[in-house]
Amino acid sequence: MKSGSKNVVLAGMMVFAVVALTTTGCATKKYVQEQVTATEERVEQHIDQVEGQVEANQTRLGEQEKLIKANAESVASASQSAKEAYERAIAAGELAEGKFVYETSLSDEDVSFSFDKAGLSDGAKAALDGFAQKVKGDNKNVYIEVQGHTDSVGSEDYNLKLGQQRAEAVRDYLIRAHGFPVHRIAALSYGESEPVADNGTREGRSQNRRVVLVVLH
């Protein structure tokens, strides 16, 4: 090859190399910029997701605080025996949500727990039927403590046993007639220890002969 022709070829090759390097450099810079932009977008999306999760968690915490406050207020306004039932259920791990729901009292005035008797009258059964329907309509997974109470006639030991018999009569009826799970309902006697009226009067003794159903969840 002649010297002139050789120089022309070399010059052409050098120009091609410069153009190739320049083109590759531009392509590399563009690629890097695209990757940076894509990364920034992913970071922004992740930040948005995290902020959304934080807001959702704050909302849930706020709702839980409201529920806890409402439950604390309902427990505070409950009777002493209902509070004790709540504490027993919490300690035994019986509750799904640790909530006090309500309490219902079936007194002799309403359902005729006769003096010295534990059997359920027709009125008592009708009242328990209504109670069962309400519980099933509200929440099937509640825990119920049935508390038996008596008047003060007789010895403390005897009244404790009578209160237990009354509580068990109610518990057994709810299990047999309405299918309440055995492990979700307990019977306990307070005997004469928690009067709600004066045992010195006939009317007061009638009010004290009662069964209290404490509903927890």
C-alpha cells in the first residue's frame, strides 16, 4: 500500500474511533440518568407506601385507644360483681378482645326465684330465651358468667350453695335450650354477700334473690 493511501485509511479509522467513543459516552450518560430517575421514582413510591402504612397504623391505634377508653368507662360503670367477673375472665384468658359488654339481672320481681328454691319458673325461662336471642344476634363468641345471689335468710354457707344452684340452673338451661358452648359459660355463687336492696324488707329480699348474667367478649 502506498504511503498516502495508508495515511488516509489510518485517519479514517481514527475518526471512526472518535465517533464511536463519543456515541458510547452519550449512550452511557443517558443510561445512567435513566437509572437514577428510575431509582428516584422507586424511592418516592416506597416513601409514599411507608407514609401510608404509618397513617393507617396511627388510625388503628386511635381506634383502639377509643375502644379501650370506652371499655374502661363501661367497666367502671358496671356493678362490683361484673367488674370481678371481667377480672376473672381476663386472668383466665377467656376473652377474645378483653371487652366488657353488658350485664343483665334476673330478679325475683321479674322471674320469680321463689324463696329457698333454685328451679326456673316459666317467666325465668322466657327471660332467658330473650337473653339468648340477643346474645346470638350480637356476637356468638361471647363469654358469660352466671352469678347466683340470695337474700340473707339462712346461713351464709347455705345461701352460698343456693346461689350456686340458681346460677347452675340458668347455665344449664342456656346450654340445653340454646346450645351455648359449655366452655364459654361459667356459674358462680355470691350467696348473700352482694345485696342490692334492704334484706330487712320483703321487697328488698325479693330483689336480692336474683341471677346476674355478665356478658364479656
